[in-house]
Amino acid sequence: MTSQEERDVLFARLFGLATVIHSGLIVRQTPLSTSPSSATNSSSLESYKELVDHLLTLGEKKSWLRESAWWTIGRAIDAVTKSSVSWKEEALASMLEVVYGRNNDLRSPEMVAITLKLQPVMPKHDWKNTLVPTFKDADILAAANFSILGRILKVRVKCIP
């Protein structure tokens, strides 16, 4: 495969996965069709985990796909958070395991974005154990973390006394 063909395939995978999320198929609770011969199953925790794993793998494959793949993971978090699927809590818990367990470096804008999405919807999680020692405080937006966030996001942040 030429490099152009490889790029096309990678983008097609990314857009396909993003479409599954955007369309709501990833959190669908009923089959698409009532016909037994053409009915597809409703979504499941396993399909959610598989989709996230595909996105993580895609983001690791090429550096120029990383931001888009992680943005799409953020959309998957939004979709499951807004849904009423029975496996919502398990999906969010698996997101913690996969994202923070797979990528030990919390010093990326993508990890900050995912943390900002997960902290409000998972208030009972032990964020101190997840974020410290990379961050000084369990709340990623705490004043103690401003300088660290500034370095990660490559902006100048002045701490408010």
C-alpha cells in the first residue's frame, strides 16, 4: 500500500468510528430493524470498549491522527454520559482503565481533555490516585495545577493568589 493509500484507510477508519458515535449507534438500546433476519443487536459494553480500543490504536499509529482520535474518544464519553444505557457506569469505569492504564503519561492535552470530561461524571472516583503525582491536586482545574496545565497546554498561566 502506498503512503497515500495508508492515509486514506486510516482516515476512513477514523471517520467511520466517529460516525458510529455521532449517529448514536454506539448507545442504541434497541435493534435497528424489527425483522429477525436483518436485525442487528443493540449496542453493548463490549462494542463500546472495542470502539474505544480501535480509536486508541488509531491514535498511536500515526502522530498526526492522535488529536482527532482522542477528540473522537471524547465524543464517545459524551455519548455514553448522555445516554440511559444500562452499562453506563461500567463504560465509564472501563474508560478509566483503558485510558489511564494504557497511557501512563498524563502530560498531554488529550489526557487533560479526557480528564475534564470524566471528572464531573465520575465524582466518586479516587482522582487523587489517578492524577497525583503528575498533578498536585486531584481536581485538575485546581489552582495548584495551573502551572502544570500551562506547560502541558503550552500557554502562560498566571496563578491567582
